[in-house]
Amino acid sequence: MSSPIRVVVTGAAGQIAYALLYQIAKGDVFGATQPIILHLLDIPQMMEVLGGVVMEIKDLALPLVTEIVPTADPAVAFKDVEAAFLVGAMPRKQGMERKDLLSANVKIFKVQGEALDKYAKKTVKVLVVGNPANTNALICSKYAPSIPRENFTAMTRLDQNRGRAQIAERLKVNVGQVQNVIIWGNHSATQVPDANSAIVNLGSGPVPVTDALKSDDWLKGEFITTVQKRGAAVIAARKLSSAVSAAKAAGDHMHDIWHGTLPGLFVSMGVISDGSYGAPKDVIFSFPVVIENKEWKIAQGLQIADYHKPLLEATGKELLEEKFEALEVCEH
């Protein structure tokens, strides 16, 4: 057994964390031999509920969990952590404008960035799940200047998983046979799901999804809109937002940071943009990345279809707008 690592989950009394904590405790994320000290952060009025979550984690009787630290204090929550799942955020309420949501959340992620800067290990890997995830990650990083910007990522893995599932269903294959689906841009309705580099293993080896489908129309239309609107469809049906699928995606995302991607495969993550593929620089933009030794690199040389180009431009524009709105909130 290696020595334990400290892992923080914020919004720890919420429904995504509830599903995520089991995966972490079981070893699905950091490995079957990696002991964990779980730091659980939530707001003061959630401490009683969090106490119930702590009881349940103990009752799982999973040997990898060596200690649990429930707290409402960011100084305690972020102390010496090596991995951070920033799940807690203000949810969008009815009648709330995107701008209102942005300003409420920017303040939360500014505080958490400052706490990470002060208390976390400088090697900490930070995954932002709370929405608007891309811009929250950007702000969090801005207020943690002593931690490399590359260590802050935003989750678009749920969108990638949704895309893979749609293609698998369409081709009547197992979802494990579909790889390299890309999500470009913002984790919002402007995201660009792209299967032009995706591959499907049909038994005789991998073939391009575009060849297997034999028709571009579905990929240009329904595929994109279904993935973009899937979150809203889940809310309409469940009357609650995606929880277990979001938690699984967060676990997948951090697992790949920790253990790396397999040869020939890439995954989608919101990372700090260097301007690749014409994306605006210095925003957190979702790209296909390959990961080795806990460091990501944007996968280069992929073809962008003409019909995707205006969509990439629109999602980039939205991220720049969010960035400027968020910085305005920070400066007031």
C-alpha cells in the first residue's frame, strides 16, 4: 500500500458528490491500492446532512478510506490536498439569468482558488464540475497563482460520454467499442460534439465512425443537438439534474489525469487554451487531450469539418463573454 493522498470534494452533501464519493472510496479513481484521506467541504447549513454522508462512507467499510475530514472551513478542506473535485456551486434557479448564476459562482470559486493557493499542495490537480464549469475553473486558477494553470481543468467528460452512448446506440454496438469522441469549447449549450475523429471497433479492428454510419446527416444534426440538450432532457424527466452520470464522468476525468490515456486514444477536457484549432487563448476551452505522467497535451493535427467551424467560433465567443463578465464581478 502506498501512503494516503488527501482528496477534497466540495458540495460534499449534494447529489453528485453522493455518487462520486463511493467511486473514490472504492478505488475506481486513484487506483485499487491507493489509500485516501477524504476531505468533505460544504456550507455550514449542510453540516448535519454531511454528518449522514460521513456515516454512510464509514458504513461502506471500504479499506482504502483511512480518514474522513468533514468541514465548512476552506482552510481545513484544502490543506495538503493532491486532488480536488470542485462540485459545489450555486444551482440555476427559475427565472435566474446566466449572468446572475455567473456572478454568484465566480465569488465561490474565487474563495476556493485563494484557499487552494494558500493550503493545497502545489501539484494539486483541480477538476471543476460546478457550472459554469469552464469559467469557474478560469477564475479559480486566477486566484491560485502559485499553482500551474495547467492543473485546473473543467469537466466536459459527461458530454463526451453522452456522445459515445449516442453513437453506440445508433450503430447497435457496445459503448466500450466507441472511442475518440470530442467535445470542443464550453460545457454549455454551445459545446461542439464532434465524431469526425471517432473510431468504433466492429470486431475486425477500428474503423472511423463516419464510415460505419454511412451518413453524415445524423452527425451534422441530431447527434449534436441531442448531446447539447441532454442535461435539459434529464432535468425534464427526473425533475433533478444529472447526478450519477455526472459523478461517473468526474471519476473518469480524474482517473485519466492520474493514470494517463491509452495509446491512440484521447479524451475531452476543458483546459487552458493556447489558441490551438483557432480557439481563443487564455480561456478554459474543451479540447481532445492525451495524458502522460499527470500532464495533458492537446491532441494536434485533427481535421475540423467545415460545418463545425462556425460552431467552434460561437462557443469560443461565449467563453470570452463569460470571462469578461466574470472578471468584472471579481473586480467589484
